[in-house]
Amino acid sequence: MFRRNFLKTSSLAGITLSAVATGSCNLLASSKNKNEGTADDHFVLNEITIDILQQKMHSGEYTSSSITQLYLDRIAAIDKDGPKLNAVIEVNKDAMNMAFAMDKERKQHKVRGPLHGIPVLIKDNINTGDNMHTTAGALALADNFAPQDAFIVHQLRAAGAVILGKTNLSEWANFRSTRSTSGWSSRGGQTKHPYILDRNPSGSSAGSGTAVAANLCVVAIGTETDGSVVSPSSVNGIVGIKPTVGLLSRAGIIPISATQDTAGPMARTVKDAAILLSALAGIDTQDLYTLNSKGKAEKDYTKFLDASGLQGKRLGIEKDAFKGNEEMETLLKTATEILKSKGAEIVEIELLKELKDAGKAESTVLHYEFKDGVNKYLSNNAHSKIKTLQDVIDFNKKNVAKAMPFFKQEILEKSQGMGDLTTKEYTDALKLSNAGTRTIIDNLLQKNKLDAMIGPTNGFAVCIDLVNGDYDNGFSFSSPAAMAGYPHITVPMGAWKDLPMGLSFFGTAYSEPALIKLAYAYEQASKKRVAPKFKVDLLS
């Protein structure tokens, strides 16, 4: 998602493209399917939470296997048929067996925790040592079976979760081309926006965002380098948590950046996201960044859910958020009034103005780290024929029609031309982007005595455009926390013309407890989550 910033070449371009974003696209929805454009969605598990599912399994009304089957049927009905959301790239053939095993344990009075028997979808750049592929959406990795689970998948299994399948994504986590289309991959095709089908669900965790919003699962896992958890969460009207880098292990996840990558929970409520975060966190010797979380990570993040958590808090709101789209401004003003009504004090800040130089350095850091990380990942996977980034580039050139039908691979090629991580260009850029951003954020927090910073997560969903690629949708607030490696939570802030938008809360390293408290209090006071209606286009 960071590459959206490259499109903001002038204020005039931003204003023009933001205006275009409010029009109708209708590129992929030329005719109505039987389930499109209807508000009559009577799926029995619609908007259900982890707590309610646990209650129903405890009472015997449902079992894990019956819940899992309902979600598999839901995926068949509206992801593969009907609106054809295309959020799930692969269903787990072992999902029902996992569910039966959890039911057996429950009958023996063994319940592992709140995720016991709960179906979860995970993004297709996260290793699973089973019958599912791990491809980052790339045809180049179409035959890739991971030798073992990623650490966070191991954590999921230990918690008793049922791995329902894998979600589609922007290919290579949106790090392939400067004019790519978010939510499209050569292996999985284009994921649709569940609210308005010809809109883009945002990337790179597009499939996870659409799946949670459309009730294809209870919760899902996405990954983020810059915006790829919070942006699809925002435009799909759900909650997303991008944790501090190092709170969750990245071992077994196809990388972009060692300093910015992290997985994160995506859910319909703050509580469900906190439950999933609790299960995923843990120290892993295969990811040395997790050693920094010792003594800082919490075993149970739900203990910070406090409906009065805004009382007496000082929140810094980005001044630039009040410029541009009038409908965004209206939603933001309403949100600030809610925050104030619950005891928060709002202070204007100008964070983005101070981060201009750091933002320019970010792309340099990512190009270097991508080459280094991908080469290490591919070289350690004996089950794939593709062993290097150059192999990926060569494969795509030999298979242009299938691998690159809409956009090319300039980012892959530029990354391949980079040196190693001792190169001065890289080390200088890293200091500016990573350490520099941390200093700026921490100084602003301390100077203004702030508990967190807030602002709209990003603009409204743009049209799917496979010809020109993604375009600017106005304001974006993902980069500061991403470059710093700091935690970031987005919560539904409302919608305009059925297009959702999220409100962001972020702060310093390992401030997840404070942010969860703030986000939950706002969620409970605002109640802005609304289920999608699968409208064909904006004019329907």
C-alpha cells in the first residue's frame, strides 16, 4: 500500500482523482448474478462473534464441524458463485477433519481457549505445512508447498482454531508493479469489494478484508508492510490490528521488509481482533525481532477492553485529515465529537508534515529488504522450483500472458538490482525511515502529552481498474506507524454511499493495550459496523 504515496505527485492530482473515486465504475459487474445487489442476506452466522459461537458450541446448538460446514457453504454460495467475491484462493481440504477433532476434544471436556473450534482464514503468503499452497498469489510459486507451518499458524493450531483456507491478495503483497491493481494476483484473479462489487477492496490483504466483511469466516489474518492490514480493514468496514513489529513472528511468511513486516488480526469487532492477537503473539527464535517483545507482550489482550477507556485521554489528530474529501471530513468530525463525549481531549498535530523526508527513504529500504528477504525465503524452500528473486522475474517473462496480463514487474526488477544490506544507500535510508520516524512520533507524543494519534485510515474505496491500476483515494495514514514499526488499529468510522471508512489509532512501540482500550471504547460508543449488501455499483 505504500506505493499509493508515489501517485500523489501534486495537490491538483489528489483533488482530481479523489473526485473521480466517487463515480461509478461498473467494470466487473456488467450483469447481475442471482445474489448481487440484494439486502436479503439471511446467512445464519451473519455478524456472529467468537463469544457467541463459543456459547452455542457449549450449549450444543452448534459444533465446530457444523460451523465450519456453514462457512464452507457460504464460501461456495457467494465467493465462488453469486456475487463471486473471489476472496478465498484455496479452501483447506482438512478443515472438516480439524473441526471434528476439536469437537471430540470438547466432548472430552477439553477446551483450549476462546479460539477452540473457530474457523479462521489466513492470507496466502503465510506458510502452512499441509495440503495448501503458499504462493503470495504468484503463478511463479503455484507449486509451492511449505515444508512446515509458519510460527503464527502453529500458534493457531495450538489454540484449537480451524484453518478454513487461504485468502487472495495483491500479488507479492502489492510489491510487484508501480501501477498494479490491489486485490489482483495472477494465481487468484481479482477480489471484489463486498459493499459495492466494482470497487477495490484494497491491498494487499484484500481477500482477508473482504472475507471478514462478507461473513465468510469469523476472523482472518492479514499481513502488512505499509497499510496492508489497516487499509483493507478500513475500506471493508472491519477492525484491523497492525501490531508492533516483533510482537508476532514473521518466520514462515513470504517477506517484503524485515523492519516493517508483520501479520495482524482482521475481525468485525475489537474484542474478536484482541482474542486473535492474544493467540498469535509469542517469542520465536527463528525471528529475533520477537525477542524484543519479552516482558512487553500480553497473554490476553481482551483484559484491556474498557468501554470507558477514552475518559481523560489526549489524542492527537492529524491536521491534514481535514483537507480534501468533504465526506471524509464529515465522518471525522462526527467521530471526534463521539470521542469528546466519552471524555477524550483532541489536540491538532502535524505529523505527516514532519515525515516527508522519511517517506522518501521508505521505498529504498523496502527494495533492499525485499530482495534480501525473498532470496532467503525461496532458498530455504526445497519444495519449490523457484529459488531466487531472479527466478521469479525470469518465470514472469516467460509466461507474460498469464503472469503479467495487466501490469508488469518493475518493482521486482528494481529490487533485483539492489546491493546487499551493508550498502550505504540502504543503511542511510533505514536510519531516516525507521529510526527517524520513531523519533518524530515519540517526540510528538511526549511534547503534546498524547496517549495516541488518530485520523482517517485512508480514503473511500476506489474503482477496480485493471487498465491503469490503482489511483489516489486521498488521505492515507498508514505510513507513520508502518515505517516506525509501531502498532496501529483501525475501527469502522462510518460510511458514505455504502463505502466504509475506518478511524485509526496508533502510538509508540508495544502500546497495543492502550490502543485496544481506546479503540474498544470508541467502537462501543459509535457502533458504525454495518454488514455489506453486495450492491453491483454505486448507482444501484
